[in-house]
Amino acid sequence: MWTKTVPVTALIAAISLTSGTAHAEPQTPVGGEALGSRGLVSPQGVKKPPKTKATSYVIADVNTGQVLAAKDAHGRYLPASTLKALTALTLIPKLDKNRKIRPSHNACNQEGTAVGLTPKGTYKVDDLFKGLMMSSGNDAAMALAETNGGLAKTMREMNAEAKRLQANDTVAKTPSGLDKPGQSSSAYDLALFARAGLANPDFTRYISTKTANFPAPGGHYQISNHNKLLWRYPGMVGVKNGWTSKAQGSFVGAATRGGHTIVVSIMRHEGYFWEEVAKLLDWGFSVRGKVTPVGQLVDPLPAGLPAPQQQVSAPATRVTPAPQPPLLDTAASKQTDYTRTVGSVVIGGGLLFGLIWLGYGIRRRRRSRF
């Protein structure tokens, strides 16, 4: 059994997906009836999950797909760099990891966090994926998109991959996760991305690598994974964290203990979330296999298969998913964070802000921290 803080009129129902019409809404939220609630849904008979400042989160068992607890699971928010998990999922199967490329000036000059690509350098695709998932390089994201045949093609394929995974809350507008009007994802979708990625050995290798040598003209430098829990949390596998000043903090991560893996995804956290995520993971491990799940991480659709038709013979009680917050488009259009990372050097947004007002003429640019 599960409890809820917002009324839900039925227990978990069979998944009823959209009809073939382009703008039809599902009768039941993907993953089950309870996941349409904007409030906390958690199982009975055990203590509730630890408190978190995240607006939305999901705790799930990767092995079984069971959602153990959730809050506003389908609420749509700016994903920031957690969207890079979808970029990697989409492009890893398409690109030869041993292929060598020379990035364009456009890729090297991307705003926000960078791994430090230069047009004079030559990089393997494998290096670019490390830069993408370890250092959250927006330059690496664009270089991969251009290697895949261009930005437009890559965005089409990323959105198609999201639909295949049944991540229907996700609209990708950038390969890096930099805020852009219309872009969105949800804690539920981030958990789907993590589960799909953990089934791919290369994806798992990139997200779990703590440090690596990254090519540079005439040598190399060391890059580090931005996921702090890789050093702090026993069994941490990794995945992706993100932050912009308008999206605020987002994270999706998985850890393994005793042969079982728990995933936690959070969105729109106002501050430092690492300790809270660790406690949510601990809670997930403590209740796994002992409680009735509140929902399910659905399996991907078979390749080439259209979304299933709505089940009209047994309609489910409608629960309206959380509406897209008005902040999505306005936040994306006003993104003004300044932090930039090159290699292992971070320039703080506050310092740059001060320099601007001191008249040093630093040009304002949109930034993402992670």
C-alpha cells in the first residue's frame, strides 16, 4: 500500500498511453495512477522518505523498475545538464568511439561549463563522451552533435529516443541542457534515462569514471567527474547532475549494494543537495523488496514501434499530471548564470558578477554550472 498527501482516486492502474493523435494526453500517467499526484506518494508500513528541498523527485529500484516513492514525478521542469544523459543515450550507439574529430569553433565556444576543447586539438569520440558525462562539457555536447550530422538532426533523434523510452515529459532543445524556451523534463523521465543508460556498458563506464586524462595540444590534463557522490557514497555508480540559475539544482544518480541498484532523481533544488540525495538512496535500499511500489519505470518501446493506442475497453480514472510551471520559458529566456569550467578550473559566478560591476568589461553570457 502507499500513502499520499494529495488525493488520488485510485490505486496504481494499468498504463494507458496516448492515442495516435499528436496532442492527446494520456488517461493514466506513465508509470501508474499515483504518479500523477503533485504531492508525496510513499508506501505504507515504513517511515516516509527523508525530507528534501527538491520540488520533484523519484526513488526507484532499477532492477525491477518499481517506483518506491515519488513527489510530483511528472512535473515538467528545466533539466539543466541532466539532459546530457539523453544526449549520451542517443549518440553512444550511433558514433564510433574510436573516430577522431577536430571540433568546430562553434563547438569550442559554447556557453557554460566546458571541458576545454580547442579547434587545434584532435579528439576521439570516446574523449568527447568523457568530457560530456564527467565534466559536463557543453563544448563536448555540441561537438558530438556536429559529429552526428548536425544540431537539427541530433535534436530530432534525441526527442525520438525520449519517446522510445516513454519519457513523454521531455522536450529536448539543446544537446547540453542549457536552458532554452520549450525545453523540459521530469524526475520520472530522468529515472528512465538512468535505467536505460545503466544497461549500456559504455554509458556506465563514462558516468562511473572518477578521473581521466583528457587530450590537449602537446599533452593532456586531468578531468574529474562532477558527481561528488562517487567519492562519498558507497556503491555509487554515477549518472549526472546539473545546475543553472533558473533551473536550480537537478540530479539523477544510481548506486548498487548487494546486487541491487537504486536510482534517485531530483529536480528544482534550491541549494546543496548531495547529503539529501544520499539519504534518499539509503531510504530506497532500506525499503526495497519490502513494500508495495507506488508506480513503475516502464520499459522502452521496441525500436520502430509506434506508441500504443489508448486502452478504450477499460478506461482508467483520470489524474492530471502536474502542469508545466510558467517558469520554464521565462526562465530559459532570462538565463544569466556565469560559471564556466575549463578542465579542472572553475571560475565562480559571484566573482565574475563582481568584476562586471567593477567595470572590467566581462561580457555577459548565459552559463550552466554543471
